[in-house]
Amino acid sequence: MIELKDLKLLSALSRHRHFAKAAQESGMSQPAFSMRIRNLEERLGVSIVRRGNRFQGLTEEGLMIVRRGREILDDAKALEQEVAAARGEVTGTLVIGVVPTATAYAAQVVDRFHLRHQRVLARIEVLTSLTIQQRLFDGTIDVGVTYHDSLGPDQVVIQPLYEEAYVLAAPTAMLFQHFGEPKTSVTWAEAAQLPLSLLEPQMQNRRILDRIFSDLGLRPEVRSDSSGFMAAMVMARAGSVATILPEALVDALGELDGVTVLPLIDPDVRKPISMVTLDRQPALVTVRALRDVVAAFL
């Protein structure tokens, strides 16, 4: 008989495509992890893993087991939450995958969520939009907060949240050096004249910014990139670079010493951010509870 733990191990292996990483996530040593998979193959009488010098993927039988296994794991999680809900409790773990630009907004939503559901552990994971899409469908996150156009409408429920606008955060001295007079806004062409620190090229936010500059025929000087905004903000405070941030992040953090924040205009660009969940019936109790909190928050 296949146990739930076996299904969790196979799901981790399918996701990481690496025995050591899957074993680490599962809290096991690699030899113990590999032995458990081999024992499962012997019990079922089929090969689950294609083996060579390194992991080469799952067999057809292995892929089938993982697909059905994820459905079973989802159903088991839903059952546990439904039983708790029958006692008047909302409990469990809620995993939220968030694109970097929406972390401040997601944190505010989770804060409100905890006011109503203190027994739920909400975990925010900062991910790329592509990873959110992949992990939503493989069941390793429950909710995605991402760009509206990064997921098609099939098999998901899309709940619009807000429109992402962009601001330039630049050292005040740098702005004076380049423009010589106080400004209340800055054009994208003017922003391209400054040394910039942006997100990494594979991030959707960076792709959006690159497309804006490209459409305007601009080639900004990008001196550094990173997977999050912290490095850029630290360097902006130090006076070495400017950066482009989502307006919602700046609103949540407040003023940055020595940094001037200006709206970016010509063009005025806005990108819809939405909350995305799987269209499953019934939805997880924790997901239903989050949808209610988000609806009230909006």
C-alpha cells in the first residue's frame, strides 16, 4: 500500500529533480530517502525513477503516481481542514507565493488574516511569476499573488487586487547633480540617464521595465541586479545608484533617508496584480478564509 509519506517524497523528487535536494526538503538523509523510494518500487513491482549516474527523471508509471498522488495529498489536506472547520476552527498552513513587487501588499493582507484566524500559519515565499504558476499546479503553494497576465483563466480563480505603479527612488544629491532643480516627477527617459540597480532579468518586473525602456528606444545603465529590492534600496541610501520600485512597497516602508521618491511618467505604466488560487471544489478552508479577508481588505 502506498502511504501519504511516500507520495510526499515522490512529489518532492518530481519538483526538485534531485535526490539530495528532495531529501533535504523532506527532512531525511539522502540514503534513507533513496532507500524509501526503492522499497516503494519493490512493493509496487514497477520502476518509478529512471536511474543513471544522476537523476534522469520519472518513468511513465512514476509520473502517473505523482499526478494522482498530488490529488490525494490535496484531498487529505482539505479533509483535515474540513474536520477542524466542523469544530468551528480554521487551522493549518497557508503557503502564499508572491512576486517580489507584491511582498509589502501580501504582508498587509496576512496581517489582517491573522487578526481573524490566529491558528493558521501563513508562510510567504517570494517567487518568480513562472515559479508561482508551476507550484500552484503541483500543489506546493496554496495561493499566488502575481501579475494578472502571468496565468491563463483555465483551472484558476483570479481575484484582482490592485494596479502596480512605479516610482524612481534616487539619492537626493544625485538628482540635484543630474537635473539641478527640484522635481515633482521624472520621465522614463530622465530615469534612464541615472545609474540603476534593478531586479534580475528573469524576474517579470525586470522584463516589464526592460520592455518600457526598449519601447522608448532607451538603453539605461544598469550597474547591478538582484533577486529582491533590499540591495538596491541600501545602495540608493548610500548614494551610488537609483532604483525603480513599485509604489506599494514605498508606501509600506515610508521615507528612506537621503532618498527622493518621484512618480515615473511619460508613460504612466500600471500592471494589474491579482490573487490566484486553484479552481477546486470545495476549496481549502484556509483559502476560502483568505478570499474573504482579501474581499474585505479591498
